[in-house]
Amino acid sequence: MISELGHFLLITAFCINLGLIANCISNKTVLAGYTSLFNKLESLLLTFIAISFLLLIISFINSDFSVKLVANNSHLLKPVLYKVAGTWGNHEGSMLLWVLILTVYLFLFQVSSSDYPKLLVRNVILVQLSTIALFLFYLLLLSNPFERLEFPPLNGQDLNPILQDVLLVVHPPILYLGYLGLSIPFSIAIGFLLTSDHNINIVRLIRFWSLVPFVFLTLGILLGSIWAYYELGWGGWWFWDPVENVSLLPWLINLALIHSVLILERRNSLLNWTILLSIMGFSFSMIGTFIVRSGLITSVHAFANDPSRGLFILLIIFLAIASSLFIYMTKRPNYENFMKLHFASKELWIIVQNLILLVIAAVVFLGTIWPFIIEAIFDEQVSVGEPFYEVSLTPFVVIFAFMLPIASKIRWTGKKIGDIRKIVILIFISTSLSVGAFIWKDFKLLTFIGLFLASWVCLSSILEFIFSFKSRPTLIEGLKHSLVLNYRLIGRTIAHFGFGLLIFGVTAVASWEIEDIRKVEVGESYYLKSYQIVFKGIDYSVEKNFKKVSGSFEVLNNNKLVGMLLPEKRLYPSRNEVTTEASINPTLFNDFYMVLGNKLDENAWVVRTYIKPFISFIWVGVILIALGGFFSLLSFTSYKKPRHEDIN
């Protein structure tokens, strides 16, 4: 009964969605007079989809194996938390969550846009409703999450074991909030083009609704990276997996969008470029959906392996992107560019940074789809891995990072770059700090460049913040202006400082990581640098839905206990799969990372041990980037609501 009700609510939601689309398209006054009714229908649309999703969760919690999705992705012995996560740990359930989040964003935009022209709001809602309708149609036609089984199994088949992790409970929803938040800038851009009045000011709308998905997408990428680091047992934090790449692509485009809005806000220029970036951001989110769900790739992140469903998704994406680009080409405003671009103009530096971000995105996209192209044309299997991305992307990342502090220092007046003496002194300090690191390390050019850029970006962001409140008459006034009123300054400082920490963490791990693979017997000890690692023993145990063997290792430094490492191997009987669980002992400057390999004889095991210096700086850096986006969002709380004459 629960599954039938959930399916019925989805069908009803689709019908309501079509009615709302018809109302937006129609210009008849008889329909236009029922504004309140249709606002309630939008709330009802969200309610029906949310209840449908809740009913699917209940089916998983109750282990209703008569529902095909539950039978294929759950098990009686699985903990309740992972039963809930199983709701979106598959193709059909994740698509329902996809539609739900699209509808949530529609509702949030609708309730927060009362101060904007009705024609613009109506067109934006129309575009968002059309996007929801496409995916709802796909969900009902080819990916029904409530499909019944005629002969349900007794225990189910369980969720993929490596997806049974606490982090995977929150990672997909947060990532989807980032992916699908980009649908609002997309809808705003298309809705604006569909209006006859291109003098409507959409700057604040675009800026706010690009920052929201930026925060969620940054956190989603972070959680996925941390999960891969400790769960997959390979010891890295980014593998350039196609599914990782498709989350990075819209993030890069959105970052370019956020910076291009600055020019639109200050100079009323680059409107068409901003609109195009808004379209591209969500387009890459949808392309990522196709790659993950088409069956083209084999990945622990990928959901679908049915090419027919992949082709249908491709058709939806083609319709959405082609129609949006057609509207852009035919409806874009014909504005003249009044920017005066020269070496000291902030606009030039932001535009160049935009172009670099797009080049990085293009390289990542090419590396992601290249194996598919080669296989389709030559029927050969190729792989594009870390060496390709390191060689092709490093120069552009270096240029972008070096330009970032300079672009921040340039004033919008565009008369001069700033105090050249301060820039030179800062470059000298950053160079000295970088060279100093090689007193106890061998010199490597890329390591030096990475350390220089990290120092350059971090110190520049700190000094820019300090000088911002030193320019005030008193220190108290400066602090009040910078810490209370100027959330945008705080957000920019935190985000840029976080980017510097990220560069440092990546450089340190890539340059100074230690890897050790050896045969170790119980009771034996071995040394890595100044650390002694003692293999204390092996323990066998049985948990609720898996069996495990775990090793016990002590990490000592000068005969003092630094920590315990407890790597595991797990057997999930329901799927007859073995997983490896790494053990990580983080310290202030190093992560001790251990993986238990195969058993060689009665007392000997293969053990992989890593010492990863400063890897925590990667996580802290990305958290600060997301926090910077959050503080930039707080700047909207200090704005007065726009008057109608300010908008037009």
C-alpha cells in the first residue's frame, strides 16, 4: 500500500507540474487571477514529492522487499542508518531525491522573490517547472522507485558494502544541493532572456543563487574526497575518477560565474557572459548526471548500467541544453561593452581568471570523456589518469593562484595596480619562506612553486584584511566595518586563505609522502622515519551484517605511544564481497595511514603504511573555502530589500 501511495503521489505531482506550466505559459486573465491558488499548488507539488520520498524511506526501514528497489539495495541485517542511506544509494532513489531538491529550490525561490518583477519571476518558475517535469517524466517512465516484485526475496541483496558508511549518508544529499542549486541561476538566466525588458537588474539574484550551490557543492566534494581517502584504501584524496571530475566541472564554472558577477555588479558589463556561465553551470551538472547514470563508466559512485535509460537522460539533457542555448542566441541583450581593459583594470584580471577556470574545466572534461571517444571510434580501451591532469593543469593552476592576490589588490578605479612595493616585499617573503623549507629537504622545483604560491596567497589575504580596517580613523571603527558590516570582505579573505592552505596541503603530500609496503609478522616491529611500528596481533570478530579481521599496530616515537592503528578486512556474506578498511591516526603534522593486505602464512600479513604530511591542511582549506562562501551569503542580510525602481 505504501509503494502504491508513493507512486500515486508522484503521478499526481507530475499532473500538478503540467498544470503549473500551463498557467505560466498562458496569458489569459482568467488564469492569472488565481495567483494564490497556483502558489498553493506549488507548495502542494513539493509536499507530494516530499511525502513520496518519505514513503520510500519507510519502505527501506521496514525492509519491504516486495519493492524491487528495496530488495536490490537493502538487507534485513543492515543497520537502520544504512537502510535510510540505501534510499538514495541507487539510481531510482537518487533520481527521486534529485527531483525533490529541484522542487525545494523552486519553492525557496518562489517565496523569496516577491520584490522582483512578476514577469521575471513567472518566467524563472516556468523554466524550473519545465526542468522538474522532464526529470519527473523520466522517473515515472523508466525509473519508477516503487516498482513491485512478484516474488520478493526473504532477506534482500544489500547495499554495496563500501557505500555502507556514515559519510555516505550525508554526502549525496549535500552534493545534490550543490548540483541542483545551479538550476536556479540557470532558470534566472533563461527567464531573464524570455522577458521583453532586459533592463531588469538580476545581479543580486544571480549572485545569491550562485553562492548557495557553491557552498553545498564545495562541501559535497570535500565529503566525497574524505570518504574516498579513508574508505577505498588506496591512500589518496583525489583519483581523477570520472565521477569525481563531473562534480568538479560545475564547481569550476560556478566559481567563474561568482567572479564575473562582480564585474556585472560594478560596471554593468559582461551581462551576456554571466548569463552564458549560468547556463553552462547547470548544463555541466546535467552532463554529469548522464555520465554517472548512463552505464558508460564503471565506478563505485556510478548508479546505472542500463544504456537505454542513459540514452533517455541524454535526450533530456540535449533538449534542455539545446533549447537554452537557442534562447540565448536569439534573445541575448545587445549591449555595448564600455569596459576599459588595461593592465591596471580589475575587470581584465577577473576576465583572465575566468578564462583560466574555463580552460581548466575544458581540460578536465576532455580527460573525462576521452576514453569514451576512443572506445566509440577505435573500439579500444584507454585510461586517462593522474599524469595527464598533472601535466596539463599545473601551469594553469599556477597562473591562477599567482594572479589571485594581485587581482584582489587592484581597485575598481583602475588607475594603478596598487602599492608595487608591498607586492614586491610580499613576493620576497613568500620566496624566502619557500626556500627555507629546503634546509632539511631536497630541492624540487614544483615543491618550491607550490610552497611559494601557498605563502603568497595566504599572506596576501591576511594583509589585505588587516589593511582594510587599518584604513579607518580608529581601530574600533575599522574592526566594526570589517568584522560586522563587511561580510563580503570576510568571505573573500577566508576563501582565499583556504585556497592557500589547500595548495600547501597538496604540495606537502605530493612532495614528502612516505609509502611502505612489506610483509610483517605478528610481534614484529619496523621503522618509518623516526617512528617505530609494532604489529601487536590479529583479532577475528562478527558484526551484525559482516565478519571482520582486524590488525592491531602501535605507533611509537622515542618509546612513547603516538597512537594505535586498527586496519580491517571485512566480509559481507549477503553479497560475498570483501572490503578493506584503512586505519588512520591523525597528528598535528602527519597522518599515519595503514591498510591490512592479504594473509601470507600463519602469522605474516602484507601491510601498507603511509605517512602523509600536512594532509589535514587540504580538508581545512576546502572547509574555509566553503565558509568563505557562507560569509559572502551573510552580506545579503545587511542589504535593504530592493525597491521596484532599483530593480528596473
